[in-house]
Amino acid sequence: MKSNDKLKQRKYLHAILNSAVLIGVSVICWYQLELSSNYSTVIECFKMEPMYLMLNVGTNIIAICLLYILFNRVWLSSLVLAMISFGVAIANYYIIIFKGMPLSIMEFGNFRTALNVIKGYKFSFDCWILGIILLFLVNCIICLLYRKRESIRIFNLKRRVVKDITIGCMCLVVLYIGYFSPLAIKPKETIGWSWVEAYHKYGYIACSIEMVYRTRNIIDEPEGYSLEKVENIGIPNRLSVNEYSTPDIIIIMNESFYDLSLIADVHTDNSYMKNINTLRETDNVISGYAIVPGIGGGTNSSEYELLTSNSLQLMKGITPFNVLDMKNANSVVSLLNQLGYSTWGGHSEPALNYSRGRAYPDMGFDKVFFDEEFVDKDYYENRWYETDASLYNNVITWYENMPENAPRFIYLLTIQNHGGWDLNPPEVDTVHVADDFAEYTAEINEYLSSIRLSDIAFKEFTEYFKKLDRSILICMVGDHCPSFASNIVNDRYSESQKQLRLRSVPFVIWSNKSIASNKKETLISMNYLVPLLIEVGNIDRSPYYQYLLDLMSDVPIITDYDIYIDRKGEEHSYFSIGEHSEEVKNYFYLEYNNLSKNRIQKYFDISMGERMNSDEKDKQKY
């Protein structure tokens, strides 16, 4: 009898120890990941609602249980999760510092890209990293101590199979209740305009599961979409008039090109955009700001919206070139190819970055350049990244070598202003802020000194083309603000204003001829920039681009965080009914059709359908 009591006691003790290890390791792993997620204090994450805290910890427990099916040891399963959580926490912490956004499933597709740009950053060792390391060591100690106490049962295949099936089913049930059921604990879509708001409310683990789930459905089908509705939008097969032109075109997406005066009172000893501000006053320039998808990072997202005029509202959280099939995608490249342009594109970093080596040719560029194919590359003191001026010299060489008997299109993605901004000694900076921005002051000085170089380089670039007889349009636009920008926003702005201003990057459209346009200074979303450029150049266009131009006059800003802004500056939700909601909905129907297998190509092509004369065009109502 006593032996039975001792056996029961050992079982109870074993169960209690198992539960303690599972819960203890899971809580520590949760805390590690939260410490890495941009909180202001080490205890702020404990303000998370209890049900979401328990959901995150419970998800860790599920992960240990699933690992237990593989290893059949609690200590080892717990240790493996502790190691994974530690690695993710460290990576997440630095990715947020460098890119302004958390580590997600998409970053694993960008792993080689990260390795190529990582050399430009300085990794600081601070109290947050120390805390993450100490928590990992505590987890290791717990697991190794329990290893000595965990009993090993005699292997029984039948018992093992039944146990594993039971554990697996229980885990699936809990995950379904927590994340995927109609009444799930965590809403299915929570990450919108502010990842910080979502991650701090629901937890890193829960939001990461949302991101994984989104990769399963990369493109969201707009509510009410059908092929019949697209066909009834009333877009003509082709738009064309005899007066259309074919100027040469150069589009430059300038890395981290941004005007800090949009968000803070910045007073400097040297102007950092003197030349561009002077150009804005001339009659051959249209300038303004383009609203981009990301804050502090997401070059590929901005690049995708620029080149395709598709909004990422339907594809939240993705890295486009990594997950989308760009083969035969409709873009400015395919449009200009149809018009007989010679199309070249390049980026001075390796082709594997964001899969550009695949995406650029798939979009139809006749010729692409990467990395070592750029010659005479120059650098700004200790900064790792090629200067705009040296890349522009390459572009001039390309331009001179392009076929004489065809209009020319060149696309360039620069790298000069990429973070970090603490690579040069202070005495090298040519721009200094008079204001005190605390720990960001030194970074701002180096950043604005780089922006000043961009300003000078662009002026010199246009000077070369000013003397040419051929008609040319040059468009330069930023891709996102620097990652520190969100930390220096003036408190006088509302949350909505902050989000818009942080996403507003400068753009300039310059021509060596006069530009007749009423859009001399404008605020538009990135998906409109190429249609605007086409309108300015009086270039033939697809019905899709014409629809965008008409929509832009009423709704100049289409965001990827659930709102659009009309010409009066008023915000509207995509999910409410308003004056222009039908036009916006039709745009998303067209975009979704553009990305689907059942694409109605005549809407996106200028070489199909009947040619309309100018009178018919004027009568057409979109």
C-alpha cells in the first residue's frame, strides 16, 4: 500500500514538475520576445490584456508539446524552444532598430539580403540584449536541471502513438480556438497602419502567427469581387490619340530619401535640399510627396507600388518580389515595352537582394545591372554604400549606349542613404542640426549630410540632360523615411498626421522641356506616381493607368492601412460608404483582376482592342 502511495506521489510530483517547466520556460520565452519588440520599459509588456498574454504563453506551451512528439523529452523540447526564442528575440531586436519593423516570416526569404546589408550597421550591446541573454541562461538552467529529474519510460509503440495523437489534437484545438475560429481569442487581422500598436496589444507570437497565416493567402480578394463586375466597370479597351509622345524616361528610387522637416523642427547650418527646392520653382518641374507603404523600412514594398501601380492594401505584410510571380506582370516596364522603348534597370547591390535578379527580368527589362556590373563606384567616407553621384555616372553611360532609334527607359534603385547613420566620424558631417535630438543627434547629422549629397548629385545629373536635344523626363522619389524618424516626431501632430507624414517621401519630376500641368505641388500615394509621370509626358497608356489618373483627381491617396483620403483631405475607411467608395472599390477590383489568373488583359494593355479617337475618350466616363 505504501509503495502505491509513493508511486502516486512520484507521478504527482512528475506532473507538477512537468507543468512548472512547461509554464516557466514558456513565460520566459514570451518575455524575451516582448523585450525585443520596442517597448519603452521592461515592464510595459505586462500591461498586455491577460487573455492575450495567456494566448502567447499558451502558444509556447503548444510549441513545446509539438516538439515533445518529436523528442519525447520535456527538457529537450523546452530547451529547443528556448534556443529558437532566443535567436528570434535577438534578430527581432536588431531588425527593429535597423529597419523599424519586426522580424516576420517574410524576413526568412530576405535572409541573404540581410547578410549583404548587415555590414553597414553597428551592433550595440545594451541592457535589452543583456536581459534577453540572461533570460535565455535562466531557461537553459531550468531545462538542464530538469533533465536529471525527468524519468525515462520504457518504449511502448502503441502508448507512444496514442499519446502523440492526443497531444497533437489538443494542440490543434487550442490553436483553432485561439487564432482561427470565427470567435477566436485574437482577431485574424490586427496589423494595419501601426505594427507597434498591434504587436504590443496582442503580443509578438500572436502577431507572428497572423503574418504566417497571411502568407497562405497572399492577396486578399476584395469583398463583392467577381469577374462580371470587373467587366461592367466600363473601361474602354484602349485609349490613344495622335498627339501622344515618347520622351526618354529615367525613374530613380532613392534609398531613405526623406525630408525630416515634415515631422520635426529641423534647423541646420547648411541646407540639405537647396538644389531641389530651387528646381521646384522652375517651369519644368512637378514635385510633391508620395505616400509609401512602410515607415522606416520596406524598400521593396515602395518599389512594387511604384513600378506596378498596385496598392499593397490587398497584400498586407508581404515582401512583393519574394512572394509574387512577377513574370509578365503589368508594370511601367511592360507598358513602355509595348511602346517600343528600350528598357534597362539596375541596383548596385547583389541581384539576390529581395529576389531582384529574378523580378527585374520577369517584369520585362531588356537589360539589368547589379553589383559588380556597376563601374567606378564611390563612397562617402566610411559609409559602405555607393554614392548617388557614382551611380548616376553609370546611368549616363547606360543612356549613351542605348539604341539611338528607340525611346529609352532606365530605372535605378540607389543605396547611398541606407542606414545605419553612425559610420562616419562627426568631423566629416557637412550638415549639423542646431536642435538637440538627444541620442539621435549624431545620426541625424550624418543622415542629413548624406541627403545633401543626394541633392547635389541630382542637380548635377539634371545638368547633364539639360543640354540634350532628346526630350527626357526624370523622376526621383524616396522609398521610406529613416528608421529613427518615428522617434523624433513632433508631439503637435495627431496620430493620424504622424502616420501620414512618416510615410510622405519627396518626389521630383524634372524635364528638359517645359511642363504644362496644374499639379506643380501635389500629395499622392505611390501607386499614382507612374500614371502622373505618363500624363506629364503625354505618353500613351493602358485603361488601367487612365482609370488611376481619373481616380487620383478625386482620391489622391490610397493607403495600405485601411483608409483613403479624398481631394478635400478627408479620411475614409475602405469599409464604409462614401462619395468615392464605389470608385475606390472598382480600383481594387481592377487590381485584384490584374493579379489573378483570369486577368482581362485588355484593361492593362495598350496593344489590344479598338483605338479610340479623342472625342470618344472625352465622352468616356469612368
